[in-house]
Amino acid sequence: MGLKFYTIGDRETVLGFSLAGVPGQVVSTPEEAVEALDAAFKTEGLGIIIISERVAHDIREHVNQYLYNTSFPLIIEIPDRDGPMEGRGTVRDQIRAAVGVRF
């Protein structure tokens, strides 16, 4: 059995991933995003959390607590329907940073 994925983001991002079989939670406020991230970290067998950059930006301190204090599940930030935020690397850069593998 492989790693389980979970998505946190706007409606379009979560819907897109759900079409590929990846469950997730739509969030529209920072409070909802914090709750969704905390719940995801408590989910048994979850390997990768995919969160949209804008949502992660809105709860940066909370995301960073997990990034710097836990090694699993991985958090990968991706652009949403509005495209990448200024100054952010590509999705490939994010995966490389999270996993430590060049491809």
C-alpha cells in the first residue's frame, strides 16, 4: 500500500485532486485551514499533504511549526487556480525540497 495523499485548498484545487482520487478539504478562512491541517496530521497513514500556496501563506506560522518539527507527513505547497505566488519556486522545486531527491 502506497502513501496516502490529502489536499487542503480552495474549491477548485480540492475538486481537481478529487477527480484523481485524492481526498481533501475546501477551506475559505485561516481558521478552517488550521483545523484542516491539524486534522490531516492526526490522520493515520497519511503520507503527503498538498496545500495551496495561498492557504499556506495565510497560516504560515502554523505550517512552519509542522515543517520544522515533524518529518512526516510531508507538506507540499502548490499554486492554486490563480497561479504561483510571486517569489515561489516551481512545484518541482517544492517536491525536491520536501523529499530531497533531484529528478
